[in-house]
Amino acid sequence: MNRIPQDVFSSSDDEGPSSSIVQPDMQDFGQKFTNNQTASFLQEAKDNTMGDDESNNIRILIASDIHVGYGEKKKVIDQDASRTLEEVLQIANERKVDMILLGGDLFHESNPTRTCVNKVISLLRKYCMNDNEVFLQFISDPTINFCQSQFDRVNYEDENLNVGLPVFTIHGNHDDMTGKGLTALDPLHEAGLLNLFGKFTETDNYVVSPILLRKGTTSLALYGIGSQRDDRLTRAFQAGTIQFPRPREDTESWFNLLVLHQNRPKRSTLRTTGAYLPDSYLPSFFDFVLWGHEHECKKDLEYVAPSSNLAGDGFFILQPGSTVATSLTKDEALAKHVFLLTVRDRSFKSEPIQLETVRQMVVDELTLDKLPRGVKIPAGGLRPNDANKPFHDELIITNKIKMMIEKAIRERRPRQPQLPLLRLKVTYQDEWAQLLPLNARRVGMSFVDLVANPAEMLTIRRIKTLKEKKPEKEGAVLAASERLTSVENMVSEAYKGEPLEDRLTVLTDAFMAETLKLCTEGEDDSAQSTKHINTQLEESIAKQISTLTDTVNRQASQRLEQIKQHKTIRIDSNLIEREIRSTLQHIKAKNYEKDYVDNISDTNRENFSQEDDSMMETSDSSCD
């Protein structure tokens, strides 16, 4: 694949607005192929370049979001994640890959249990520690790539270890840093079981230094960004404070691969950053991007055309998705895959490999609207209290569940667990909305020996139809379903219009919205999940208070230093208190609607014009 010469580029500082020269053939290519057709088109062209000679091919098995420990306190699914991890390692050995590359979230909890850690260690030792020769030459500086470690080498070059299958990984949000900057993966790195990269000690100025690997004529530059706050990382791209150094020698001969673990779709309408990382922000010199964190498996590569002001010819994104379902959704019900990426020089091909041990999931919906002929809703909408004669809605729902179970039995693969996961969403509306819905848990438990999640199998909602009334006046309140589309918007609506003095300073509207979202979008109601949410909440609140305190101290001190220069002004306790109050008012106004800022005097606005834009960031509560 032809590339545009970029000899002048040695870091991301040069990736800003620069040369707009684009080779005509690549420009046409980008305009013609901007969807999944690009992947198959590229594969066909590059399959011809992958000959039988493997000495120049770097073979990488790609997986992400394995979540070992998910559901470990649930009787049936407790081994699902670790079982699939073992299959991933088995595939790597069978396919004789040069390395495994993970996109984060190896563990489900930032502080995994001993059982989880023991299982992961035993699997890595079983499948990765052997006498197989590793053909990857490590040529970058390991003290930079693994700056968090006490050991200055990649694990397969350590004479005290016998590594035959290297594993490289970044950290995800679930195995994120807790206490003294350690992730759940750091002990595994120090033990030599895997290679953790993409950690940063400074987040004001990211320097993403690549791991440089070579096999035969193929050179691979592997960049990694461990899970970061989406707001912070997006602002770093916007401000140009993130750098991607490139090899100076034979710059254009390197295959550039980036691994990250962030939100892909927009997740917030309230935050200016949208709480996601736009793929258009990524430098165009990359060839391939492994995008972790999103659990939906997308088998087809997605081509991202270069921006008009950037040199390069665009890149391809692979979203492998998770290897285990952590939520009962249609996206998670899709087949799970790992991917074999083969790289030769600047060409590559990607082969999806379907996982055989993933538990089945069947997701469906059922709407009850019109009553069957001859059926009447009891007076008051109360359900008949007759256990021997279920009411008609229960018969309909039960029959639907049986059909879903039969489908799972027909489609079950030999290595899949016997009991499937089911999720049936039932909606009572129109005529059926008059009836009090059935007890979902009671119905679910009647299938305890047929499904893996009987207690969580059914979700029920009732939509009462209200008679349409003409608004009494213009601007009348709309129905909740029309004006509230998310937890964040609900909080915003609740506080909207309140005067500034009545709104919270530390726990702002945005923070309260994220807190509710964190509590309502958890994967399950287990004690472990609740503990994880509580820990995140406590850490977020503490950080909010600390950030506010530091900012107030800094800005109030700067203001008082300015006042000191006027010798005619005496600094007393009243003046200090007024300055602190003024600082808090400005910070508060800046974190709410922009209109409030107009009410602050020009003097105060000038005094605090250099306020830190990162003040009062809301907590990243993505639980995927």
C-alpha cells in the first residue's frame, strides 16, 4: 500500500494542519470506499501478497474485553469468562501466532478476587510459558515502553523466563488504576506473564511511544493508550498535547498499529466532548486501529478516510468486541470472535475466528396490545389469584420463552454450555395496559433448569395511554417520554431554570447525572458489582472535592498576590473570604450555563480568565 512521504514528521506535533497533498489514487480510493466494502476490497488485493513464506509475516491474535471474573458469584455462569480466555489461548497456540494482542479489560474488577487472579495466572503459565521460539525482534527502548516496571526488558527476552507466546496488552477501565497507580495487570507484568504497555504517569502531556518489533522484512510499530477519561483524552487531541513519536529511520517502512480502550459512539449530550473519542482525531499515519471497550463484535474492518488537512491515506478500525456477554442486549447476543491479523511489510489481512465456548444468548421482544377475543381485564386491573389457572398474558409469555429455548437448542454448538442466556422484553400497552403486569421473577424461576439466568430473563414495562389534551397554554410541559431521553437529561431537566445560588458547587448537575447513570447501568445487582460502583463513586466524589479545593487555593492566591502589589490595600480575613467566595462563584458559573458568566463583573472575569479548563470534570462511569 503506497504511503505519502512524511520524512519531516517525527511526532504528533507535526500531525496538525500541514500538507494537504494527497495521492490521486488514494484520494479516489478513500472517496469510493468509505464503508465495510473497503475491508473486503483490501483483503482481496492483499491476500495475493501473503505467500507461503511465513518468515516475513507477523501473525497477531487479537482479542479484547475478556472480563475474567464477570458473574463469578452466579452459580451457572461463574466460569464463562475464564473458559473463553482458555479458548483464546488455545487458538493462539493452534494457529502458531507470534503474539497475542489484547485491547484491555482482561479482568472484570479493578480489584479481582484471588480466584480470578489464580485462574488467569495458571492459564497464562499453561499456554504461554514453553520452549517455542519467539521470532519477534524487540528493538525499541523497554525502559520507555514499560516505564512502570522494575524490569527493563520484554518478557520473552528475560533469561530467567521461558516465554514461548508473548502477550501484549493495555489496561481497560475495568482493570484500571486503583491506589498508588497500579492496575490489576501490573502484578502479571512484574511476574513476566504478559507485557503491559500504554500506561501514563502524566496526563497533561501524553507521549505515546511505540513498541518496535521486527520479523524478517516486516517492521511493526505498536502504539498503546490504556483506558483514559474520555473527556481528558479528547481535549488532549483537541489541544494537540498528545504526541506519537515515529521511528526516524525508514519511517515509511513501519506498519503502525494503535490499541486503545475508549467510547466510540457519542455517550453524552451535556458534555462538550460528547464523552467519546471521535475516530477523526486519530493521526492518519496509522494503518490499523484496535478499538477496545465496545462489546459489540464487528467482523468487518471500517475505513476512516484522512482529514483534508492531514497527510496520510487513512486507516482501518477493528472492533473485536468482548469475548463474554456482560449485558443482555442484542449487540452482546451477536457471535463472538477473535481475529488473526497477518502483517507483511505495509500490507495486512484480518481473519475472524468465531469462538466456540461462548454461552448462547437469545434476545427478543414481545408487545401485548390487543386482547384476544373473549378475554376481559378484571375490575381494577387486578390479576386473578389462581395459581392453577394462569391468566392469558402469562400463557402468551411462557409460550414465547419456550420458543426461544427451542431456538437455542437447535443452534447450540458442541462446545457451548447447555443452558442459554435469555432476555425477553415484554411491553403492556393499549388494552393490555389496564392489567397489573405479572411477577417477572416468579415466571422466570419456573425455567430454572432450562436457562442460565432465570431471575433476570424477563423485563416488563407498562405503557399507559393518556388521552391527548390540547395544551392550556403555549410551552406546556410535554410528556416525559418526549422530553427525557436519558438519565443525564433527566437530571438536567430537574435542575433547569434554578438560580445559580441554589445549584450545587461540588456535586454539579453533570456529576449527579453521571452518578445516576453509573448506578442504573451496572451489569448486575450482585454484591461485587455494587461494591465496585460504590468504590468508583467514593473515588469520584473525593476527586471532585480535591480538584475544587486545589483550584480555589490556586486562583485565590493568585488574586491576593495581585492585591498585595497595591500597598494601599490592607489584606485582612474579610478580604480573603470575599476573594474565595468570588472564586467559587466564578467556578460555579463556568460549570453551569454560559449565561451565568455574563452576570459576573468584568473585573472578576479578567482576574480568572486563565482558569484551568479541566476543572470539575465529571466521572467516567462507563460500565461496559
